Amino acid sequence: EILEGVTDIDLVINLKLREEALLAKCLGRRICSECGGNYNVACIDIKAENGRPGMYMAPLPPPPQCASKLITRPDDTEEVVKQRLRIYQAMTRPVEDFYRSRGKLLEFDLPGGIPESWPKLLCALNLEDREDKQSAAA
């Protein structure tokens, strides 16, 4: 509500990812102990079933010089990640409800990794993928 008072917000995008994929990606995070680079060894390949589409997210492997130096964060355990997700859901639900009630919330189910999701997000926003290929962080 405070943010609405200081700026005009046209749209809020809620990027949603299946919990099983999110959990696997969190547990697949790795850091190079030498250079600090972030990588992900999880390969998500969920088959379509019960009317839900399939999902594929490729791993983000390290370069050869980092492969033998990967470490896992001590807090990247299933129990800790599930607790983080519970807290996130509890804290974001009121924000989602606030923007949903104002007609400003776009719920976007991620269909996969960036290569699969980015074009579909642009389509959902009625934007075309420009030749200059803006980054997904833009």
C-alpha cells in the first residue's frame, strides 16, 4: 500500500514455479569454492500428466575449471528449503491478494528455464521478442 502511494504500478508479475521443480533447483545449487561462481546441477524433466504440462529445465553446469571445486551451501537442505518456501508463501500471499484485487496481478506459470519461459512471458505481456534480445533480468 505504501508503494502504491509513491509510484504508479501498472502490473505486478507473479512468476510461479512448481514446488517440486523449485525444490530440486534449490537443492541443485552449487558454488565454486575458488571463483564463487554459481551453478546448478539439477536437471528438471517433469512429464505431462493429469492435465498439467510437462516441464524441462536444463542444468547450469560449471566450466571444466570449476567442476571439481563445487560446494553446496550448508543451508541448502530439503528441510530448510521447504521452510523458506512456507515463509515465502505466507509473506507473499497478502501482496498477491492486494494486487489481484486491483486487477494488477499477472500470474505466470513458468514452463521451464529461461529459454522456454522468456518468449512465453513476452507473449503474455503482449511484447514481441525484439532483435536486440534484452536479458531476462531486464
